[in-house]
Amino acid sequence: MVRRSVLALGLLAACSGQEVQISLPTPTISVLPDAIDFGAVVALDQDGANPVNQRATETVFLENTGRADLDWSLTLDSPGFVGPEVRKGLLEPGDDLEFELAFEPPTLGPFTGTLTVTSNDEARPSIEIPLTGEGRVPFAPDIAINPLIVDFGDVELGNVAQRVVTIANEGDAALTLGTAEQGGAGTFRLASGDPSGTVLLPKASLPVLVEFTAVQLGGDSGTWTVRSDDPDEPALDVVFIANGGGEYAYPEAVITNCPATADVTQPVRYTLSGVNSTDPDGGALTYVWSLVRRPQAGDPSNVPLPDDDVETELTIDAAGIWEVTLVVTNEAGRPSVPAKCVIDATPIDDVYIELSWAGPTSDLDLHLARDAAPFFDVPNDVSYCNPAPDWGTPGDPTDDPRLALDDSDGLGPEIITLPMAPDGTYLVRVHHFDDGDDGAVTATVVVYADGDRITETSAVLGRNEVWEVGQINWPDATFGTSTAPVFDAGGERECDL
């Protein structure tokens, strides 16, 4: 009946001389997403076996939004990308379907491909969806930073704006962040602290608060380079933009006389200089020195002094990483990005023992006994009252231990070194000599052998208690932790000379 009516209408129109256009129902295809990035996925190993669950998947949505049946088919010829078993079919008007697309990289490196969807939609007979992914090694860190472009928007003069940048480890091994560097405008600041040296476990993340202070009317831009041990992305650049961005000239801070390494056989003082810092306007500069990182055992009073002059001095008294920054500001109030001086303090002696404690008024003493000699035994127990006994060849100080640093006013550190250790065993002890106003405190001992850290351990000690930490074995350069309980020293509180 319908066909006869349409034919009759067509004949009637033809007889009357009118031109009639008849619109038939058509299919309309809709495909999402329009591009897929699978990220980094562990590649096939050399035997051709993909480790369990080492594949990434994404869902593709296909819908017929037209008024006629949609004939569709899929084409996927790129290596590494895996499509569904059913690759063609029919969708009635209003129907939809979804299917899974997978990425299983056969080798290391980047992969690109295309998923092509063809159909009888005359307006869009062929749709191409770009595919990307990367094959990576197993058990490796994988850094991700979001966002990589940080726009602070419009910030009025004198105001401060904040944004959060998240550093994540999407790999399956721990990620260690290297030394970060800023460039461009010094008005951008890592307000939550420099994350350099931070270790992120797999799937962990670290939020970093970034501040911008508007100190001039023009726009500002800067960069933050984040380094890490990610094998294929060792450095990522984060871009900072405020007030539309710009290339305004800022002063540059430069630190000279910065040693890359330091020997901590004994405390050593360094002079750092900012004399080579410059201002593009040629004006005078002001200086701000800061200690942003120090080892746990480092004395908190050891900070750059003076902190507001062109030169400063820093005393290094503990093994580990020390980091000093310098910010210079010109007469217009524009700050530089921080210049960094990173010093790796490492002992060079055969044996290096370091004691620190969490008490600002207590006094703890470090002891080192040869062949498990009794407590305060002279000359076989090194301590504050027996600081430099002659253990090796008579008259040769290189094979003798010494108390390199004695601290009696809280926190530590105390250090005992043995430059050239004679073969044997050495027992490390800690004595809580006086608690001051602290009561019981946590003591921490770090032991280096031949320049390598072989142990770090802690214990809680009350006044006059003795902790037998463990035994250093030489020349094996090993450490055996003691299981002996903490004991009261009783009346043994000084050397029996």
C-alpha cells in the first residue's frame, strides 16, 4: 500500500509538471574515542612470551544514530595492537556496541597504528582512529607529570597564585627523582619544597605545590626540569605561564666554588660565592642563601652564614647529600630562579661511624671497641675520654681510630673514623650519658665501610643506658647487628685511666 501511494504521488507530480525529491532513510555512524594512547606497556621478552597482565586495553564505542541499518567493518593491520575477533556486523537504527582494543608491544620502543572503521554511511564511509603506545622493559620506573603546562591565569600585581603539579610513577620499579632545575622567571617557586632525591614506589604519586608571585605588570614564563631514573624519559620539562606569559629579563644567580664531593673524615668548612650573579639591568643585587637539604645526622645549626651576603660559609659535618640554594633579587624586586650547590659528602676512611639523636639537650656518646673489649676499656674502647688510641703500628696514626667529632649539646653528630683498619672485629656501642631535659631519645647509627653505607639502625635509650649496636668485620666490610638487650651502665661512666 505504501509503495503504491508513493508511486501514485510520483505519477501525479509528473503529470502536473512538478519536480519531487524523495529522501530515503540513511544510516549514521558515531565512533568514540577519536584517538587512543595506550601509554607504556612491558614488551614481549626474548622468548616471545608476554608477562602476565602486561597489556593495556581500551574500549571503543560504535553507534548507529541514523534511520537505516548500518553495515560496519574494522581493519587493524598495525603490529602490537590487537582487535576483537568479530570485525564486521550490522547495527539497526538506535543500536550501539562496544569492543575492546588491546596493546601488546612485541619489542621495545614507540608504536603507532590506525584502527579503520568502514560503513555504508555515505557521509563518513571511512573513519581512522590513530593508535599510539610504547613498549618498555619490565621492572622499570615510568615517570608521569600532570600537567606539563601550568597556567596561573591572570594574577594582579602583588598577589600570589597556587597550582599543584603531580609527579607519578606508573612503572613497576621504584622511581628516584634527580636534581630539579628551574629556568626563566624567578617568580615561580616550589612552595612545598624541592622534591629532588624523592623515591616513589610503583603506582605512587607526589603532589608539588607551585606558587607564582606577580612582581611586575608584564607576563611571566618559566620552566622546571624534572630528572629521574626513568630509562626512556630521563628529563621532563614543565612549563609555567602567568599573565599570558612573556620573556621578561630576570637576574641570574650563579654559585661558584661549589664542590661536587666532600670528604667527611672530619667537619669541613666551605666558602660559597655568588659574585658571578648578574642583573640584566646592571643594578645592585641582594642575596639569600638557604640550606634546603642535609643528612639526618647533620647538625641543624650548620646553615649558610651569613645568609644575605655575596659570600657564605657552610660547615659539613655528616655523610650524605647537602644542598644549598642562592636567590638574587634586583632593585626592581624581581627574583632569580634558585641556583643550586649539591655536595655529596662521602667518607674515604676504611671505617666511618656516625651517631645522631633526637634530643636537643641530651648528651650521647659513641664508642668503638676492638675485639669486643669491655665498656670504657683503655686503650681498646674509643670514646670521649679515649679519643685517639694507638691500635696499629706504634707511632703510625693512619691505622689508629679517632673520635673525629664529639658533640655534648644535643642532636649530634658524633663521628669515629678508622682510616686504615687492621684485620679484626669492631664493636659499636652508644651510651646515653646525660638526658638533660629530653628523657629517653631515639639514637641513630650509620656505618660506612670502604665508602659504602653498610647499615643504618636506631634504638630508644634512657639515661645511662648502653646499646650494643653491632659488629664491623674487617676486611670483609660487613656488619652484624647485635641482639644483646640495652643495659644500664651503672657506675661505668668514664675511662679507667
